[in-house]
Amino acid sequence: MRQSAIFYVVISTLLLAAIAVMVFYNLSYNLIFFTVLAGQAWWLLTVYKVLTDDYTTDKTFDDWYEDHPIGRDR
């Protein structure tokens, strides 16, 4: 099953939140250090996946926001 790019972004966010919680509760330095290293590697993978994702759309800058179109009656 192919994962979309948003999956990698969500995992990166969860890793960042986990690191903040670990620092707040003053967990062992080694655990925090290796989690930060894993997070950095995951972040690089996330950037690669987002930039190479095969995502296409038919929206243009003329469409602005879908929930509030500006100057166009739909």
C-alpha cells in the first residue's frame, strides 16, 4: 500500500510532540538524543516524499479558496 505524503508529515509532527513531552518530563538523555536523530532522518524522508509526491490538481491561483471564492459566482 502506497502512503501519501501527508502520512509522513503526521508522523513528523508526532515525533516532534513526543520529543517535547520527553524533554518536559526529563527522560533520559540517550532516549531524547536518539529520538531527535530518528526525527531528523524521518524529516529528510518527509521532505523527499512531499517533493516527489505524484499529486495533481486542476485548481489555479484564480480559484483562491474553495470555501470563499473571490470575485467569482459558482
